[in-house]
Amino acid sequence: MGDHAPVSGPVPWKRADHTGAKHDIYRRYLERWFPILLAGSNAYPSATYAEGFAGPGVYEGGEPGSPIIAIQALLDKVRDPIPVVKMIFVDDDLRCIDTLNKQLTLKFPTRPRSAETLRVKVKAGTCVERLEPELDAMQAWGQPILAVLDSWGNVPVTYRLLERLARNQSSEVIITLGTQSFIRFVSKLGPEADEVFGGDPSWRQINTMATGQAKRQHILTCYRQTLARAGFKYLLDFELIDTRGESLYLVFGTNHRRGLEKMKDSVWEVDRVYGVGFRDPRDEQAQTLFELIDPVLAPLARLLLNRLKTAPPSGMRVEELRNFALFETVYRPEHVIRTLADLRADGRISSDETRIFRRSMVRLAG
Ligand SMILES: C[S@@+](CC[C@H](N)C(=O)[O-])C[C@H]1O[C@@H](n2cnc3c(N)ncnc32)[C@H](O)[C@@H]1O
């Protein structure tokens, strides 16, 4: 499924462009996540990094896979003595398990931390069957868990696990979702596909939709709702698009505003060498944001105008729109005032003051 190696293809496989960008985001986020949880004044005694679809830890061209990136981020950012860090890597392909074990020895020939403070487990099996029992066995619950569920896009994960993670102390998920197989096989897929959406079959309404774009958006919306129902208060979802137009949809769920802000920072800082752009799944024109230094603000302008349509006649406070951008779009709060100033210069909105501040009120013009 998806744009990667077929299940029966070689291990390791060639790294797709958007995988490079995805790894860059993982690394940037983990370099923030580990120190916040483990090195700050409110450090937790332990935290767990869990992957349900770990892969072989290396790509055909020698690039590191996500398990290696995670361990390296920990070593680079949290110095000894560290609290206990547990890592669990599950994959159902024995070739991946074997290659990952070899990569771990190759990349970390001497144990970088004591066996007590860094516990790394590699387990063969499906995510559904192995991940939760391993988290139980490692006594991960009750302390923060970051679960990276990077399947080929079909997300074979139980809803129960998502709910359990959402309820667990300071826990977060990063999930990869592909829409192609859901769209292509909608009439063939059985209840296991509904389970991806928490048992809700609404995603099947794509059957009645005319365009690929509408179907894609519907699936993404359903998935976002699934994570919200599972209990994640804040979600950040976006598509990574490579130069060939292939896209990968990532969803991040957390219960902490700071987690959301840090993930958003990681996404906007992604290295441009990958030539990968972003798209906000809610932008009606599906415009790709390739230039991140000088971001394309047109999609945000459209989203803000839409939001203002439902505001009272007095308008909305800019601070509220900043929160809207943080919680409901791929944009950062810092992008909002600039965009509003442009919209005002174009006569699309009005405000009471000559400059736009966080406390200003803005409304649709006319
Ligand atoms: C996209 S790759 C993972 C890439 C890896 N996370 C990385 O970024 O380096 C997906 C992996 O999931 C494994 N896989 C597929 N279905 C699985 C399942 N049901 N349970 C566990 N692993 C599965 C495949 O063998 C493959 O290694």
C-alpha cells in the first residue's frame, strides 16, 4: 500500500522524498520532546518512545530509519544522568526486525547509556498484537508515551490503543495515514477498515463523492474526528507533498498546547533540501506551501476569511484568530497579524485601529 516498497519488496527500500522530510520533522520534534519531559525542572522519572511499525532502521541509500533517529535525538539532547527511557520497536516483517537489530549494533556499538537508564526492545509481531502487551510489560503506562504509528498508510491500529494513549499522562501520537487504499478499496474493505475510524463507517460516504479531492478530504476529516473522539484535545494534521505530487498525511495528537506548539515549530523548520511542501487539508484550493522561509499566506487568508464569516457583526479579536490558526490550521499564530494586515490592505476586512494588534477586533469588510 502507499508509495513505498510493496510488502514483498526488498528490505531495506529506497527512501521517498517525503520520508526524508518526515524524518526531519520527527528528529526536530524528538529533540524537543525528550528534554522537555526528561531534563526540565519538572522532569518525569521515565518516558517511553514506542513504534508500532518500526521498519529496518536504514534505507537503501544508508539513511537512518526512525528508530535510529529517535535514539540519536535522545543522546544528543539529554545528557547523563538521564531518567529511565524505554523504547519499544515492533514490526511484523522478520527481515525488518533482523536488519534493525543489526543497525542498532552498528550505529551504537558501545552501549551509550546504562542498561538501567536506556531500555531498548525490538519485537516481531503486528502492531495490534504486540505493541500494547509490550507497553504493559515495560510498565510504560502512567508515565509519558510518544507512540509513532507509521504504517504504510492503512493504520492497522486498535482504537482502544488510541484511547488508552489519549488518557495516559502526557502521551502523544504521530500517525501516518494514506488515503489511496481507502478510496480504491472502499467496497472491498471490511470491518477492520471501520476499526481504523473507531468503528464509525462514515468514511464510506466517499462512495457518493464525485472528485478525488472531496474523497481525500472526507477521509482526512473522519480520521481527525477519530483521534478527537479517542480523547486527543489538540491535533495537528498536514500533508507532505513531494515534487512528483505524492502525498503523505501526518496526524499528531496531544493533550498539551506546548506539544502542539513544538510540533508546529518542527514542521515549519523542516529542511527545504527535501523539496517537500505542505498542504493544509482544510484549504479548499489545496494550495501547496513550498516556501517556508517566506510562507505562502494565501491559504491562511482563505481560512481566516471563512472563520470571520461565522463571527458576530462586531467581529473577532485577533488573539482568537491566532488561537484558531494554532489549533485548527497548519499555520503558526505568528502568521496571523501579517495575513490580516494584507487582507485589510486589500479591503477584505476592517479593524478599528490603524495597526492590527493581538487585542484588535477585525471583521469582514462591507
Ligand atoms: C512506513 S514503514 C516504517 C518506516 C519507519 N517508521 C521509518 O520511518 O524508518 C512501515 C513498516 O510497517 C511494517 N508493517 C506493516 N504492517 C504491519 C503491522 N500490521 N504491524 C507491524 N508492522 C507492520 C512493515 O514491515 C514496514 O517495515
